[in-house]
Amino acid sequence: MRIGLVGLGRMGQGMGARLLSGGHELLVYNRTAGKSGDLEKAGAMVAATVAAACKDREIVISMVADDAALNEVAAGIQASLPNDAVHVSMGTHSAGAIKALAAAHAEKGQAFVAAPVLGRPDAAAAGQLVIVAAGAPAALKKCEPAFSLMGRKTVEAAATPESALAIKLANNFVLGCAIETMAEAFSLVRKYGVNPQVFYEVMTEGLFAAPAYKVYGKLMADASFDKPGFTTRLGLKDIKLALAAAELVNVPLPSGSVVRDRLVGAIAHGDGDKDWAVLAREQARACGLE
Amino acid sequence: MRIGLVGLGRMGQGMGARLLSGGHELLVYNRTAGKSGDLEKAGAMVAATVAAACKDREIVISMVADDAALNEVAAGIQASLPNDAVHVSMGTHSAGAIKALAAAHAEKGQAFVAAPVLGRPDAAAAGQLVIVAAGAPAALKKCEPAFSLMGRKTVEAAATPESALAIKLANNFVLGCAIETMAEAFSLVRKYGVNPQVFYEVMTEGLFAAPAYKVYGKLMADASFDKPGFTTRLGLKDIKLALAAAELVNVPLPSGSVVRDRLVGAIAHGDGDKDWAVLAREQARACGLE
Amino acid sequence: MRIGLVGLGRMGQGMGARLLSGGHELLVYNRTAGKSGDLEKAGAMVAATVAAACKDREIVISMVADDAALNEVAAGIQASLPNDAVHVSMGTHSAGAIKALAAAHAEKGQAFVAAPVLGRPDAAAAGQLVIVAAGAPAALKKCEPAFSLMGRKTVEAAATPESALAIKLANNFVLGCAIETMAEAFSLVRKYGVNPQVFYEVMTEGLFAAPAYKVYGKLMADASFDKPGFTTRLGLKDIKLALAAAELVNVPLPSGSVVRDRLVGAIAHGDGDKDWAVLAREQARACGLE
Amino acid sequence: MRIGLVGLGRMGQGMGARLLSGGHELLVYNRTAGKSGDLEKAGAMVAATVAAACKDREIVISMVADDAALNEVAAGIQASLPNDAVHVSMGTHSAGAIKALAAAHAEKGQAFVAAPVLGRPDAAAAGQLVIVAAGAPAALKKCEPAFSLMGRKTVEAAATPESALAIKLANNFVLGCAIETMAEAFSLVRKYGVNPQVFYEVMTEGLFAAPAYKVYGKLMADASFDKPGFTTRLGLKDIKLALAAAELVNVPLPSGSVVRDRLVGAIAHGDGDKDWAVLAREQARACGLE
């Protein structure tokens, strides 16, 4: 297939490499130059503009960092997307932005799929992402060959593109809440003199033997927050996206509000660029432990 | 060893059978009669009073339902515990009650161990509990043969008996929060038209591939709340025990407060005797889904 | 009338003096001796026991500090209350304790009125309390002459004695929430460089021109927490009474949970014996201002 | 003075009439036509564009509904504001928008004052607003004659224009929290059978004898939500502005989060266009009363 790829961050580069490995013709574009070297070596062509990256494409994938970047590149894609081609937005965006973008594409008679992913850059490079996709059946079908190279699994959300974001954001929300919950639990046992490693073991050997608890619980037990896998600020961004997606459909998320408040507090105390497991420290402050 | 066992509910019966299987001499007592038949067949002797159940014992285990029951039987145990014997409280109690009981035993020069357990009655019957224990080293050592029959693992908490409760209650607290969090997440995706089973799959195949999410998430995805594994009322009792344990050492638990409020609401709506996964329905009500 | 008065704290002494000023025959009792001097000078007789304080009385008023004290004196009152006499509990107690006490009196065919008061000791001494009363109409009628001396106004709650507590505790709850809300608001404006006195003035000259905001807002604007009118610990006790009264009838109080958590945090930071306006400092800590 | 006024809603019209009454030369503009009739009769000139409304002005006042409207008119004002003239933004906007606008004006060397107001349209028409102002001293001084006609009082916030918004939004925040708190309190007493009017009286005669409680408490006691003074949706907008202003300076507002969640729930239940006192009904739903 002839595929365009807009956005060459770490995720985009991994995804692009996978697409090339499948023999697809890849045309890439990034808003800031100098990111395309590795993909060029692997056979990608480079476009100088978003419009150029859409030329003759069957699919144009956008993988950018936030709503502002999406709105910027999407304007170009809307202007240049060939008839019958599909724009596939794979970044993590607000449900509102995706809903608006879907409407804009629909107005032009263009096909649009939202397909946010679960997984870090290493999963992207290995083609092991979980892709949560939503859009018109024909458009989804057209994306299948690309999805099967980038992900180990594709999950169909519901009828509207924003429903894919709802799943992605809800999953992130559950993670944020699990982190806050662990933070509270660790502070409780610490006040009783319990070694955090002991509680970590009890928790993760039993009901909570899952990556979310093992990874973030370990960081808390070790008080290791300085090499962030995901920062407090990004955590706040994600929780706010979940709260906004919920508000759009009139859903209160009281647990999310608690997490939001704690993340704001952590940033107030200078921990914005730490790993968001630092909520354990923020909670410790709240009960006089630090 | 000569062991006394006070409290023959489903947990106590399973634990007693394991102790008999190890060749120990077991003397049992229950506040209401008629619960000892199976254990008698397996070789247990029956005491008519708490005092009698303490006679000549090296260890007296209490396994009762709540603080009120504990305080009742503990008065008898304090009065009749032989010198050098250990009282081992294995029920889930408030940290405050255990702290007070520890002080009462200490005043009489009696050894006391708190050893709440993780696991349901089937785990008790199979000797597969996780036992969280705290007390003086010599007392803990004396309990080892009994613990090794009842549990697959013994975890030492910290110096004070109540520290064992802190771990147990913190673990329950994390569970309650996970249930509330899932309830909120399901309502969010449902409002976007997503089939709950789809979200269940995404969540439990990834970061949350653990029993807590698989068990309770499934109940929510299936809207199956009528055969309670653990009721809303019991959930509220557990969360309140965690909040009280936290308050005793001046720890705010904002996520716990959210869970508490939702459980109270669920009871208000008539769901007190449903499985506490019914928080999914309570959250659905809060956003107009039901 | 022949009136018994059990409980001679600052409130009880003020109330007793008012009853004597109305020409009633007053028989007083206090659990710890040495509190009755002023009332004796004003004409009161002193009873050596609760039972003695009930002798030949038409009304026996109890005004004690907490549920434990109430349960202790109430046992004596139940045993000795003359036929046709009324026990009037005027302290601030849990709805649950009052409900249980009402049932106990009813079982003995004794009349019982709950009549908690709004107002500090100076209002009690001046007969300016607001009395919130609930009980059987005949019993309330019998109390009228006493109420009219002690209070400037009597408000009838609803049918059950505990309904009077619901009003009293709800009013305290609204106060706790107002204090927390102001604490949050002050931290917000302070972060923008606003002098707290300026915000105090805006707030209390407009929508919030009421004692709750003027008194506690001023303490916050002045950061004056060391001469407590009401301590953080007592505030926590009151909020917990409100939460418990709400839970008894299945009412979630999410704002109350927020206040509870902050009060616990303030105690954790050593502010338990400060005026509960110190929530302003606790909130300031939570956002890195202190 | 030569004054421009952009925005002729009910607030703007009242303010414009006051300025004319003081003998000032007023040039008005509204984005949608047909709003200027009354002011023309009173002597105002009408401008066809924002640029025209700035011509030869000493002060240009903008009084528009939200950030989007502000950004639209502010672009025109920045382009056309005479040297030495002052742009005074008097609407309720986000702290972030005002901060950005202040920076934009500063870059052009233009004077800018933020001066949000407390008071409804009737207060505007009567010149009885409270004006909260912030900006450079010289600019504030220039606005004085206009402020003294429009308001009964001008309060100076702090150094930055956005500090004025912080005060305005914090005051609204306190109101939203008071409404939620009352909603919770009413549900509590109702469950005990108390007539809401009785609780209303106790509350508003004592610690809470202030407009916020009298006005909104009455609506709740009467269950009168259908003639909104201020709707649930607008309430949510205001609380979100407060939360956003707080987040900008890293302040968690847990009470605000509770209000936000309840407002979202009320909208979910179809009460978005009711008076926001309808939170009483939303809370009643949450505890099974409706």
C-alpha cells in the first residue's frame, strides 16, 4: 500500500519501520526536520509538507503528541487527502478533538479512523502495540494490513471515532487511579512501621499481580522517581483528557478528581518531571511522612 | 502442639481441619453451638466455654467475624490463657481493637500475635492462605508449625500486632479502589457506545491482567451482581476499617473516601446485599445510565 | 418545676444558672466533683449520684461531652427516672447513640427528648441558645418552661429524637465545609499574590456576609490559629458525627469526606490542637505555599 | 472621558448607561447588531467595528461572555487601541486567557487592566457593582472615573491582571461549594424526616445568615429550580474556570472537584438548564430520595 506517515516521534518511527518491513511504500513527514534519517535508510521517502505526504496515498497516518499538533497537521491532511484514502489518527487525543475532526472529514466526504494505541515505543518498534480502532467498516478494512504490522492485536471500539479514544483514555484513567491508590496504601502501612517492600510483595503476589502494580508499586517501594517512564505532568495531561472525555458525555469521575488533585499537588511541590509514581511521595507529604 | 481454636465459621473450620491434618491436638469452641460436627469427626475435642478452650493450650487461635465478637472472646482468653501460651487473632479487625488487645495481653504478661489472612474459605480448607503476622519473635516462632499448615506463606509485618492489620486492610483498600475505578471506567466507555466486554478485554489483557480486575471486571461487564462473593455492606465495613486504621495514624485516604461514599449510595439504592461490583451500577446511576 | 441536671461543664453551668433564675428547683450532679460551687451559691442542691439527681424530678437534663459519657449517665437515669418524668439529652451526640437511647427509654415506658443546642457557653449563660428539640409532643410540652429560660428559641425537628441531632450535626457539617472551602479559596488567591485581607473583604461584604465566614475567614486572613475557639480535633469529631449520622440513613456526603481528609492531614502535621481554621495552613501545605 | 464599550449584553448595557449618566462620551459596539437602541437613545454613538469603537478613546471596555468572545474582540482592540489608552476587560474569563492577553498588550506597549465585577445586571444598571481591578497603577488611575460610576466600590487585587480574576473566580468557587454543601445537608436532614424549611431557618438565622445561603437555601427548601437565576451549565463553567485558575498556579481544590462532579451528574440527569440549586436534587438522587 501507499502510506503516508505524519509525525516521527519515537512512536512514529517505530511504526514507520514496521510498515516498511511489510513492503509498503512509505512517505513520511515531520513538522521539525531531522527525524527521518533512520526511516530513509530503511526505504522511506520524505515529504516536505503535509500536503506532499498525502500525495497518492491510500492511508495517511498521523501520530502526533497532542491536540494542537493534530489540529495543525489535520488541516493539511483535510486539504490534500486523495479521494478514497483514509486518514488514521493514532495519537492520544481528546475525545472532543477527535469528534470535531471526524465531523470535519465527514463534511468533506473523507474517510477517517481513530486508532489510538496501547504500548510504549519499544512495543511500537516490535509491532506489538494494541490498536483500538473506530471508524466506518470500509475504512477500518482498508487499514487492516497496516494495523497488523504495527500491532499484535486490533480491538474495535464502537461506531464513532471518539469511542476509540474513550477506551484508550479509560485505560489510562484506571492506571492513574491505581497509582494513586497504591500511594495511599503505602503511606498507610508505612505509618505502622511496615517495610514497603513487604507490602509490595503481598499486593503483587495476590489480587494485584499485574504490570500496573508491579511496575509502579516497585518504584514506590524503592522510592525511585528520578528516571521517569512517564512524568507527573504527562500523567496530569492524561487524567485531564479522561475527565474531559467523561464530561463530554456527562460522566462524573470522582476517583479521577482525586488523582487530578494529587498530581497538581505533586507539581506544586516540584515533582512535575518525576515519574508519576511520585504520587507516593505526595501522599506521604499529605500525612506528614516527608 | 496443643491448639485451641475459637470461632468455627467457614474460615475457622477450614483452618481447624488443616491443623488436625498436621497431627495437632485441637480443642475447639464456637459461641453458637452446632458448628463443630465436621471437626469432631476429624478428631477435634469440643470445649463448652472459651475458658475451657484455653486449657493446657500452647496456642489459642481466635477467628471471629468482627470487633464485637473479638472483644467478647478475648476477655475469656485473657482470663484463661496458660503462661507461655500465645493468643493468635487471625480475623480481620480494626487496627484500634488489635492495638487495645495487644496492650491488654501485654499488661498480663501474655503473648499475643495478630495474624490476619488473605484468602477465602476454599483457600483456608486447602492450606493456601497468605498469613500476615506480627508479634514478638518468640511468639511468632511458636506459631510457625500452625501457620505452615494453614497457609502457603507467612509474611511478617512490623513490630506491633496492629501492623499486620494495616497490611491486610491496605490490601482490601486497594481492592475497593480498583472496583470503584473500574465502575467509573465502564460508565465512561458505555456512554461512548462501547460494549463493556470489549473494554474488559483491553483492560485485563494489558496493564491490569490480575485477579482483582479479571474477577470484578467480569462481573461488571456481565452486570452480574446477584450472587455475591462479597457484599456491598461487607465492602463498606472493610473500607471503613481501612479509613479508621488510617485515621489512627493520621493518614488521609481520599480515594477511600470516594469508595465509601459510593458504597453508601449503593446501599441507599437497595444494593447492599449485592456483590460489591454493583458499584458499576451505582456509578451508572450517577451518570444517568440507569 | 423540679429539675435534675447531669453534667456541669461550661454549657451545663450556664444552663443551670438560667434554670435557677427562673425559680426552678435544681438538683445537680457531675461525674467529677468540684464543679457545682457556683450553682450551689445560686441555690442548687447537689446530688451524689445520677440516681440521686433523678429523685422526684419532673425533668432530668443531661449535658455531657460525648457518647461514652452519655451512655454512662443514661444507664443511671434509666434506672431512676420517676414515672412521668422526661429525660432531656442536650449534648451533641451521634444520631446512633440517641436512637439507641430513645429505644431504651421507650422500652421502659419513659419519656425522652433530644434537644441539642446551637451556641457557645456565653450564649448558654445568657439564655440565648437555639434549642433543636424532638420527642413526643407531651414530653416536649413539659420541657417548654425550661427551654424558654435556656434558649432564645426552640425549633422542633421531626418525629424521632435523633432528627434533632440530624439538624445540629448538619449545621456543624455546613460550617466545616465552609471552613475547608475558604481554606481552598485563600490558597488560590494567595498564589496570585493577593493579600488575604483583600479577599476576606470581598467575600464577607458580599454573598458571604455571615458569622461563619467573618469569624473563620478572619482567622485565616490573619493566620491566627493558636487561640482555638474550636480545635481541629473537635472539628474532626463533629465531621465524623455528621458522616456517621448520614451513613445511618445511607446518605453519602462527598464534601464532608474532603473536610475529614483535610482535618486528618492537619492533625498529621501537628495542628490538632489549633483552631480548625488551620485548615487554611493545611491547604497551603498541599499546594506548596508552606 | 472618551470611552469605548465592546459588548452590549445585559451587563454591558447597564454599565454603558451609567457611564453616559456621568457625562462621558460613549462609543459602543456589539458583535451582533440590534442591542444598542437604549444606549443610543441615552446618547451613545455606535461603532460598526471593534476598530471603530477604539477610535480616539481613552478607555476601551470589553464586557463579553467568554474567552472565545474576548479573544475575538481583543484582537481588534490590540490592533486599534490609541497610544496611552487602556483596554479594560470586565468580563469573567479564565486566568490563563487574561494572562495571555496581558502579555499581548504588554508586547505592544499597551495598557491593560482586568476588572471583573461582582453583581448581577440590576447592580450594573444601578452602579452598584463591586469591581475587582488589577493592572499598572497609572492605568488603574485612568479608569477611576469610569469605575466610580459603574460600581459602589473598587477593590485592587495584586500586581498582575490575572490576580483580579483569581479573586472573582475564588468568590464564585466559594459559592459553588456552599451550594453543594447545602445540598448535602438538606439530604441528610430530609432522611431524618425533617421539613427542609425548618433546617433552612436554623441555618440562615445563625452562622449562615448571608445572601448565598438565604437565596440558594430557599430554592432548595422550596425545591424551586425551574426559574434559573444561574444555570447548572453556567455553574459548571464557573467551577471549571476556578479549577483551571488553580491548576495554573498548582493549587488542588478538592472541594471544587466534588462540586464539579455533582454538576456533571446534574447535567447527565437533564438538569443542565435548571438553577444550579438543583444540586439539591442531584444529591437527593445520590441517596435514593428521588
